[in-house]
Amino acid sequence: MNQFICTLIISLSLSLKLFAQSCPTSDIYFTKQSEINTFRRLYPDCKEIPKSVYISESSIANLDSLVNIETIKGDLKIGNADALTNVNGLRNLKSIGQNFAIEYNDILTNINGLSSLESIGGNLTIRSNSKLTDLKGLVKLKTIKFAITIENNAQLKELFANNSLTRVNNGLSIWNNKKLKSLSGLSKIKSIIGDLSIGFNISLQNISELHTIDTLIGEIKISNNDSMQAIAGLNIIYSEIDEITVRNNKFMKTMSGLNNILICDGDLIIEGNESLMTLDGLQELQIVNGNFTIYDNADLVNLNSLKNLAYISEDINIDDNSLLEDISGLRNLNYTIIDNGKLYYLITGLSITNNSTKLKMCALPAFCEYLLDNGSASIFGNGAGCNTKVEVQGQCLTANEEFQRRSNNIEILTLVDGRFFIQSNNSISQVNIYSNIGVNLSNISTNSENYIIDLTRYPSGIYLIVVSNRYGKEYKTVFNK
């Protein structure tokens, strides 16, 4: 009997010991300091937590009893721990399998306790920690699988001390950190897949630490950085830019840093940059596949840096730039484009309002084609000649020599049903015939000043004839009986 009792006691002791060694198998929620304190006693050998850990309670003051943890396979979120001053209890943590968030911790001053952390398998979010001054504790961090968001940290002055991050997926957002002066620790990033958002960092003077980025796929948003003078630092070689917004950067003087961007596959918005004098940096831009807005840039004088811009697919808004006197940088814009044999009309709206009274010439070729095609426009508050839609249309017909050549040097005359005579003062280079749904039916090359088109072989209906010479194009819609 005594032997049986002894065996039973030994078995129970072994079972309790084995139970104490294992980690919890479900998500862990720490909502009291006492739960933190007892964790090490209940799980003395727990190093790898298979699920997520959530720490959230105003009374939690330290994480010391979590010192043995090396791996958390799920999320780690530390939030609303208003008595927490440091995270030293996590000094042996090496990896987090999913998202890592530190947010809304009112007196947390540093995260030096994360000095062993090497990888995060999801997003990194550091948000609204009002006393946090730097992120130097993440000195060994090499991998963040998805987005980095650092925002609303009122006392944050520095980012990472020295880490090996080379790639960011799902975007990089540095937003509303009022004392942040540099993007230290990001100087090894080569690619950002996702949006680059830098805004409301009123002490941030430049983003030179991002000079190693050669690939960016996503949006660029640079807004309300009151001390930033340029976007210089970006050296993008390959890009797929969905949208560019540069807004309300008080001392920004140029667009330097966007030099290698050829296509903006969405809106381009340059707005409220009161010291912006030039758009230098956008010289290579060729296509804006969205709205084009230049608004309320008080020191901007001209748009000369946009001379290579050929296509804008939606509205053009050039408004409230009080010193803007020259928009001829947009002279190479096209009103139409032929893609895969189909003709498409660009420019869906035009607004040129409240710029300098020295802005007197708005009759650019694409604008003239748009206006003479009865496009809607708002034009006022500029200089004489560019003060009303009628004035600009008048310029298009009489003052703009290049457009006169386009309009008057080519005539398309009806001979008899189905046949049309083309005459030009200069050699015709191309004649295209389009159906009423934009299909290119014929593409004719010639070097003659006269040409006859015969549509009798086509079915009855409406057709568009486009005639090109070295000065431009003439369009005529005809009905083939």
C-alpha cells in the first residue's frame, strides 16, 4: 500500500512538472500585472508560444516574467498599457510570426528590451506612444514581411539605430511624428512594394536616408512636412506609381527626387506647397493616367519641367497659383491617342483659374483641340487672353500659329457619296479611317499634298478621318451613305 502511494505521488509530481514546462496552446491575453507575474512560475520553460499574445491593461507596469520567451508564432500586440515604461522583459524575443503592434502606451519611453528581435512575419505598427523617443531597440531587426507604420508618436526623434531591412512589402508610412528629424535606420531599403506615405512630420527636413530605394510600386504621398525642402533622396530606377500627391509642404522648393518616374498611373496632385518655385524633378514624366492638379502653389512661376508630358487621361486643374505666368510646358500634351488600333479622346475637363495676371497664353495645342471639340472648361482670373473660354478659343483660331497650321493647312472635302478629297499645304504623312466605335479600319502612309479617300467599300455609317502632316492632325467625322 505504501509503495502504491509513493508511486502515485511521484507520478503526480512528474505530471505537474511536465504541465508546467509546456506553453499555452491558445491565444494569451494579459489584462493584469498579476497574470504577467505568474506566467514564468506556471510555464518556467516556455520559450515558443504557438499562438498570439495580447498585452492590454492600464495597470501593467513591467513584462519581466516573460523573459524566457524567444518565439511568438502569432501576433504580439502591446496596447493601452499606460503604466508600462519599458519592454525589458522581452529581451530574449527573437521572432514574431505575424503582426507586431505597440500602440497607445502613454509612458513607454523606449523599446530597448527588443534588442534580440530579428524578424516579424507580418506588419510592424508603432502608433500613438506619446513618450516614446526612439526605436533603437530594434537594432537586430532584419525582416518585416509586410507593412511598416510609424505614426502619431509625439516625442519620437529617431527611428532605428542600425538594422538590415532591405525590402518593405505593403507600404511604408511615417505619419504625424512631430519631432522626427530623420529617417535613420532605413538607409538599406532597396524596394518598397506598396505605398510610400510621409506626412505631418513637421521637423523632418529630408528623406535622404531613402537614397538606396531603386524600386517603388504603389502611391507616393508627401504631405504637410513643414521643414522638408525637397524629396531629394529617392533614386527610383524602376517604378509603377499609382498616384503622386505632394501637398502642403511649406518649404518645399522643387520636386527633385521624382526624377526617374515616367508614368503616374493615377492622379498627380501638387497642392499647397507655398515655397515651390519649380517642378524640376518631373522632367521625365510622360503619362498621367488620371487627374492632373496644380493648385495653390504660391511661388510657382512656370510648368517648364513638364515638357515631356504627353498624355493626361482625365481632368486638368491649374488653379490658384498666384505667380504662375507660363503653362507652355504642357505644349506637348495630346488630346487623342491611338491604342491597339482604336482612337481614344483624352482630357475630360479643363480648369485654369486665378493664376497670375501675366498668364496670357493658354492656347496650347491639346487645349485648343479639346475646346474646339466643345469640351467643358472653367477659365477665369488670369491675364487677358486667358481670362475666359472664349478668349482662349480666339487664341486657338488666330494667335497660336502652330494650331493654325494644324487647323487650316489640311482640308477634307466631300466629292461625291463615299469619296473625300484631302488637300494640304504640306505633305500628308498619314491617313487613318476609324469606325464609329474607334476601330482603326485603314492606316495609309503617303507623301503627297493631295489624297482621295474612297469609303464606298465600307458599310453605310459614321466614320472618323484623321489626316496627319508634320504640323499636326486634322479630324473630320463623315457619313458614308
